[in-house]
Amino acid sequence: WKTYLTMMHWSLQRQSSWVQLAGHQGNFQLSEGGEVLKLYSEVEERCLDSLMRDTLRPFVPQYHGLVTRGEHCYIRLEDLLRGLRRPVIMDCKMGVRTFQVEELITAQSKSSMRSDMYQKMVKIDPSAPSAEEHAQKAVTKLRYLQWRDTTSSSSTLGFRIEGIMMDDGSIQRDFRNIRTLAQATEALLFFTRSHLDILVSFLSYHSRLLALSEALKNSLFFRTHEVIGSSLLFVHDHSSKASVWMIDFGKTTPVPNMSQLLHDVPWAEGSREDGYLIGLTSLIASLGQAISVASWQQQDGCVGEKHVDLKCAEDCG
């Protein structure tokens, strides 16, 4: 999320006086001609090259090859914010787990205690570590990886909201307490400000996600790759033009032994399943609830209400 915010800053810098966004500035560089340069990753470059020949091509940033600047190599990507004025952006991390199987195997074989991961844990939830972990002020990587996903909507819904940037440049990241579909719907209504055109029109998030769902069914790349740590990037502006993009393929790897994944079943140790489609199904359902609420608000003339009746949305389907 931080690295992509930096990418967005480079793009937005050309459009208006946006605040400086924190992030890993070295991972991205601005380029001319509607491109953004992302620091080279062999895994991500291979994925993007394959995706340019797959049914998912309309849903990923256009890949324009590689370029060298100084000592570093960069991936040339389409600037997803080009042509948008004061865009609103949401990053959703997809799947029921965000760590690779190899990370888990390595963590199991190396049970060394990590003070840095302990600090990350207590920053989010001071009560999460055990008494022994508090005493050592450290946790193992395995403990942290499993805790991180099970304490977010990744485990319950198959996706989690990493952050939202509103059109004034303000950034919201406090979505860790989201567990239910109703809570996710509240976040989507906040993100879209209950605008029906953004939610349900021809160029809306709902239609884009439905089209993505169909493309995934026909994608050879998707069937044969473990999609870990990848996000869906939601972007719209005041013209009500909305789009969704698949981004971040640095942990997306081919499935061994030419096998194929379902993507719609829970993960278990020994499995390569990532639960990507569980998250997409949840997102589509949550958007459906948001559409019901926004329609009800519009009919009752209460679009400006801060709180919404999500029970009504659930009852209305």
C-alpha cells in the first residue's frame, strides 16, 4: 500500500497540489507518456508479460517492457490515474492469506524470535501476544504471519481494505476492525459517498467486478498461478468514471507440477489455494448491499446521512 501510494503521488503531482505521501520513494519513478516506472522484480515482470497475452489483460496495467535508469532496472507500467481529476482510490488486498507457502515453510524451520514483528503486533493489538511473548518482547515469524491474516477480514471475507485516499488527499488506513460484510459495506459507502452512478452504472465498480469475475473463469494464467499479496485497486473521480485494476504480482508464482487451482476454497497447510475468488465474491456481495443502501438513501432523500441502515440492505438483498 505504501509503495503504491508513492506511485499515485508521482502521478497526482502533475495534476494538482497534493500532499506529499509517505512511502518507499525509491520503488517508483515518474516517466513521460503516461507511464510509471516500478522497480524491477523478476517475478512481477514474468507475470505482467504473461498477462499481456491472457484474458485478464483488460484488468491489469498495460506493461510496456523494461527500462534502465542509472544502476536500477524498472518495469514500465500504464499510469492508472492518467486523465482523472482528483481521483478517489481504494486498495483491497485479495485472498484468505497474504503469505507464500515458502514463507510458511521457512518460518516453521526457523523458530527464531523476532522483536520487529512483536512490535508490529502490539502496535495493532497490545493484547495479541501471549504472556511469554510479552516477556521476551518477540514472536516467531510463523506466529506473526498466521496472526496477521486471521485478525483481519482476509480470513472472514477473503479480502481486506488496506487504505483509502479521498479526493482531498486524506488517507484512511484504519480498517483492521472490519470482519463482516455489513462493515465492509459501510467502508464502500464511505469510499463512494453513496453515489449510485459509481456503484451501479455501466462504467461502475459493480459491472467491472462482474466482468473481472467472468475473465478469471476463462484465464489460464489465473488457473495456474498462486495469487498472493495482490490487490484490486479501485479508482474513480467526480465524472463518475470508475474502474478496478489487478495490481502487485511480486508474490504471484506458477503452481508446481502443472496443477491448477480453484481459488474458491479455504486454504489449509499443504495446499496452494489462495481464496482469491472468495474475496471477489464477498466484494461483489458487499457492493450489492451498498447499492441497496444508496438506492434507499436516494429515495428517502437522505444521501447526506452519516449512518446507514445496513440491516435494511441485507433484508433487501
